[in-house]
Amino acid sequence: MGSSLIDGLFVFMLAGFIGFEVIKRISPLLHTPLMSITNALDAIAVVGAIVLVGRHESRLSFILGILAVIAATSNIVGGFLITDRMLKMFKSSRPAKP
């Protein structure tokens, strides 16, 4: 158990660093499509976290699963709110012609 936990934390840390470096180098024009893609990936994470919570193998996995569901869901909602706000900037403020 101890070795697999350390291996999992190591992979998580590396994924965090790599993700940060990839996102940092993206042009601001691509942020809206990137948010759409990350929302789709977070939906996959929510499904995986729900499966983890449903198995209820141990108390730690249950708590981590609940935290994963909360974090990924809040990320999805925030991503949709930000995408909606960015798309509103491109809409014309003039009234539409009939």
C-alpha cells in the first residue's frame, strides 16, 4: 500500500508540472477551445471518481473519491461559466435587424 501511494503521488506531481508547462505556453486565442476540451476531460474524471466512491473499498478511497467528484464538478461548472463569459464578449451589443 505504501509503495503504490508514493507511486501515485509521484505520477500526480509529474502530471501537475507537465500540465502547468503545457497550459502556460498556449496562446490566449486558444483558451476558449482549451476550456471546452478540459471540461470534457473533467467529465471523464467525474465518472471515474463516482466509480471509485461507489466501490467503497476503504475509507481513504471513499474520501478521496468524494473530493475528486467535488473538485472535478466545480472545475466543469467554472469552465462553462468562463466559456460563456468569453463568448458573450464576441456578441454584438447592437439590436438585431428584423
